[in-house]
Amino acid sequence: MISRHLPASSYVVPLGALALAIAVQLFGIPGGHGHAWVTVLVSFFTLCVLLVTVFVVLEHAEALAFRLGQPYGTLLLTFAVTTVEVSIIVSMMLHGANNPTLARESVFSTVMIVCAGVVGLCLTLGAWQHRQQDLKRQGTSAILSVLTALTVLTLVLPNYTLSTDPGTFSPVQLVFVSLCSVLLYASFVFAQTVRHRDDFLDESAAYAGVHAGNTSRRALYANAFFLVIGLVGIVLLAEQVAVGIEDGLAALDVAQSDAIVGAFIATLVLLPEGLAAIRAALNNELQRSLNIALGSALATIGLTIPAVGMASLVTGRELTLGLSSGDTVLLALVLLISIHSFGTGRTNVLTGMVHLVVFIAFLLLLAVP
């Protein structure tokens, strides 16, 4: 990989998405009595624009990763995507009636989609093309240890506290857990970028040593600008689509509507990182692939929980974080499998298939609880 020149459409699409998002925010989706087909068409068009924008944002993020070098490019993509998810969750928490479990379902879905679905696809497709792949156990073990601590503290511990109802934290406990989440994630970022940077670098990466000084600053700033513009458009459009899905499921009285909406939000915002991780695995850059995938799960918990916790404390809206017993079993299973999968420092197709089976079980229980 020598250059990252993007087509003109990569600069037009983010601007168009932002303009459409502003129009939808100001005027709403047209329709009404006798014009339901107009609402459906506009909603479908909005969703298509949103998905196209996600792919364009991925291109800008990868161009920045190419110019900044690793692991900074990966971290930039992670921060950007997590900002999208936090914005959507907080805005939907404040939309209409209180929805105390939305943050929990979105965070849990992110962990399951990443650790079972995205990682499973990366390991399976990468090993199918390259037979077997190597990774750095030091870096991957560090990611898994932080991920395990964060998930248990935020999603399991609330079920066993005594100060409040099961599944919830008291204000003091919520502040403490939020601070712990930020501290753990900040420690991970420091280790990845400064203290133990070599443990997270993929030596086979095609652009591991490329830096911004080797390319045009103008192109660097342009990619960063349109990345931000595209993400803002995605946030505003995704909020409208997610709210529509939530209202539709509520009208149809669908069971587990919060879980379905949470999974939809997680899937949507993880598309850029998921695709980037799969591409890296196909290029035989497994460590970079895992940095992207598992790093997104870490950022989701480490940054989303403090954000929604602050929103809950400020607005006084109840926040339920504790998982059900079935979800707790799935979470424990995927974390245990991940520890075993990466313990040897080498993966193959069988390793990936195990993760994919757990992901299919997650989807089944989402549809048929």
C-alpha cells in the first residue's frame, strides 16, 4: 500500500449526509395519514444514505490510519466510532419516556458482536486465506484483561449490589464505576501508545511505519474534516432511524424491543470498525485486526458507561446496567473462549468457527428469547 487517494464521492457523500440529517432533524420525515408510502420511502432512502456514509467514513478513517501510522490510526477510528455510539445512546435515552435498559443492551450487544461475530469472521476468513495466523499474546492478553474487568464491573456487578434494586447502581456506586471505566481505558491507551507500544504493533502491517510527515498535511486535514462531518451525519441519521425502529417495535408490542434496538445501534456504529478489522485479517495483519475489533469493545464500555452514567445522574432518569442470567452466561462464555483462542498466539479456522457459533446463539436468543 503506497497511497490513499480517495474518489471525489468520498468528499461529497459526508456533506450530503449532513445536509439530509439537518433537514430530517428540522422538518421530520414527511408522511402522515394516507401517505404512509412516502414515510417508508423516505425512511428507506435515509437508511441507504446512512449506510453509504458509513462506508465513506471507513475510507477516510483508513486513509488517516495510513498517514498517521499504527496504533494511532486505529485509535482514531475507535474514538470516532465510540463517539457516534455514545451520542446515539444518550440522545435516545432522553427521547420520550425513560428507557433505562437501552445503554445496557447496546453495550452488551457491542461486546457480543465484536468478541463473537467480528472476531469470529476475522479469524475464520483470515485463516481460510492464510491457513493460520500469528498474534502477539502480550498485547492481546492485556486487551482481554481490561475487557473482562470492565464488563464484569459494569454489566454483572449491578446484580449483586445491596444499596439499590437488582441491576442498578446507587449514585455513589455509579460514579465510582464510571471513574474506574475511564481509568482502565486510559491506562490501556497509555500502554498501547506509549509504555508497551511494541506489544500491539503488527510487524506485517503494510503501513505500520507511515507517519503524517510523509504525506501532504492538506490531505491529512481533509480526511479528518470529512471524517468528522460524516460521523455527525451518521449520528443524526442513525438517531432518526433508531427512534423509528423503537417506536415501530413498541407499536407492534414486540418482545425484547430494547435488545433489538440496542443490537441495531451496535451493528450500525460497528460497521466501519468491523469492516476495517476483516480487511486487516484478510491482509494477514491479525494483530491489527484484533486491535481494531477488541479496542472498539473496550472503548464502548470505557467511554459509554461514564457518559450515560453522567446523563442519568444529571437528568434523574433510571439506568439499569445489570444483565439477565442468560446474557450473563453468554458474556462469560465469549470471554472464556477469547482467552483460550488467543492463549497460544496462533489461530486457525476452527478457532474462528467457535466464536461464530456463539454469535449465532446470541442472534437466536435475541429473536427467540
